[in-house]
Amino acid sequence: MKTLPRHITSRLLQALNVSPVVFLNGARQSGKSTLVQNLREQIGSKSYPAAYVSFDRPTQMAAASSEPENFLSSYQDTLIIDEVQLVPELFRALKVVVDQLRLQDKANANGRYLLTGSANILALPKLSDPLVGRMTVLTLYPFCTAEASQGKGNGLDKLFNFDFSNLSDRGLRITDAIKLATFPEIADKNAAERGIWFDGYLATILQRDVRLLADLEKISVLPNLLRVLATRAGNLLNDADVARNLGLNPVTSKFYRNILKMMFLNFDIEPWYRNINKRLVKSPKGYLTDTLLLCHVLDLNLEDIEKNKPDLFGHILENYVATELTKLLTFSETKAKLLHFRTSDGKEVDFVLERPDGSVFAIEIKKSESINIQDFKGIKTLAEFTEKEFIGGVVLYSGKEVVPFGKNLWAVPFHILWQ
């Protein structure tokens, strides 16, 4: 697929204006290197584009490892460093160099270092702690459907504002949308080509990259763990149950699951609750970061399960919406946390968006083409719990029309996600 604009670009440029160090992390092959190289001239000085080095190159990696402070100081203007997690010594050196820059010329200290990495630095406190107050962390995920189909807006902002004007499916069925919302390298490939690519991708991460982060005694269990997590996408996480399936103890199972999270293969959505409430479930739900990867791990054909296995397709659809909301939040004007809601007696809302002021917005997923008032029962339960903090809620469904079901309650087509 040709290079397409990434919607996080404006937020990345803003971060460089206010922070000395910006760390852009995300899964391998999500497009980090392409994005930062395309920005070299924009973020460099008036005379020179930003310098670029990659620690995938052994010589650069060796130089930075041996003399990290000297390595950094040898570049006078903005420096882009790709795959920075391969040289962990650099993070403490960055603290020293940044503090010196601030003492010498604080007005021009921002935007000096743009780092990229394929491991979640926030999960590596020994690396991230030295740069607290000096670094902004952003995450670039694989394409969302809007990026891959060259949409211009942000469907999440439209939802929050109840702006349902000018909606169009733009010629995409839901399975088309899922196929586009993936890694740039395969967003325009067929199923066979995607399968070959995913095999190589997982081999690189699970057999090479993981070894750089941790010495795992049973590294061979990781592919099976990923498959178990894929079978439970959208369900409450139970590490004891997962461990039983793998023949591990729960502590080891949870540690290994967190390793996969650090590599951006899976993620959790935490529960919504306030203070102590015995009526609410407090377990997270688990998802895979890429829905086509989920299908690959489970050896599923999208069109086949859509036609012949509707219940299974419902889980695939929920995983897709979870990933799309996660991606849209990285560049949305709306600041919010993505959560889920479930009571002990089984009432639930698939996704809850909670803003910093405590207000909440509910999103329920239904694969059917028609909706009735019963589909809003979980949302109404959440409204009772949150009272004045409840903004409204939508049921995303496979129909074509936006339909009101009460004050700030709407049935909305899935295609609002890729406007």
C-alpha cells in the first residue's frame, strides 16, 4: 500500500513543541519509521533536516552503547532514533543531556529527540523513570479504517458530539473495514499473502524481540498463550484459567501475558467502577491489537464466519471496535479512557468512555441490522449508576440509519468509525 497520512501526525508535532524528548512507540511494522522519516524536514532546523539513526544497524547500536552521552551530544540539531529500546543505556544519558540543554538554552531545548520503539516503554520503568517530566509518550497503532480508506475526520469526536450528519459507509462493508484496519504492509493484500506475512511477523517477535526484553524459561509457550488469548477476545480475563490451559502457574501466566502486551500483541480494557461497589465486576477484558492477526491465530476466514458462525463473528466484531476506539483515542480531540462496564448479575456495556471530568459515554455493539429498546438495557443500567455524569450512549449496529431511542440514546451504523 502507498504511504498514507497518519492521523496522529499533528499530535506528534505538538508534542515536539512542548517536550525535549518524544517517544513514539507501537508494534513492529505499524509505520513508525515511515512516519518519522517523512517528518524529518518538518522537525529539523531551517537549514538541515533532522538526523536519523536506527539501532537495527549494528554499528550505530555499538556506538551508542559504548558512549551514550557522547553519542547524543555529537548531534547538534534534532535527532531521530529508531528502535531505541535496543540500547537501554541511552535513557539515563538522555536525562543528563536534556538537563544540560535546558541549562544552556531552555527556549530551544524542546523537540531535540524523537525516539521510536517496538516495546511499550511505560511497562519498563527502569527506562522511562529517568525521563519523567522530560518526555512525552505517544503510541502509533496499525492503520485504523479511516486512515487506510483516507477518511478525513474522527468518528469518535462525532459520537461524543452526537454529530451524525453526512455519514456514509464510503462503499465499505464491515468485513472490508476490518481488513483495512491492520498493518500498512498488508492492508491491501489477499488472505494468502497476509497469512505468510503474519507467520514471519510472529516468528520475529516471539523468537527474537521477546528475548531482548526478558529471559523467559518457557518462551516456547508464547504462541499457545497468544492463541488462548485470541479464543477469549472480548471476555473477562482470568489468569488462573489461562494458566490451567497452558500448564503454568497463574503468576507465570500473567507475567508472560504482560510480555505480549509490551510487544503490542494484546491489550486489556479495565472495568469502570466508582470507589467500592460490590455490584460491579472489576476484572479487565482482553483483546488482540490487530483483528486480522486474531483471525490468523485462530485460522478463521472473515467472510465464512460472518455468514456461517454469527456468534463467533460477534466476538471478532467486538475486537475490531475495541481496536478502532483505541486507535481513534490516540488522535481524538476528546480525551478519554476506554473502559467496560459489567454488574455482578450480568448487565453490561461493551465500552465506556470516561472523560477527565468523570463524565461517561456508553458504546454497545450489535452485529444485527435492526435494533430495539432492549438493546439499550445495559446502557440504561450504566446511566442509573452514573446519574448526572452520564452523557449518552449508542448502539453500533450493521444497519444504515441513525435512529433515536430516547434522550441522547441512538442506534448508529458502524461506519461512523471510518468517516
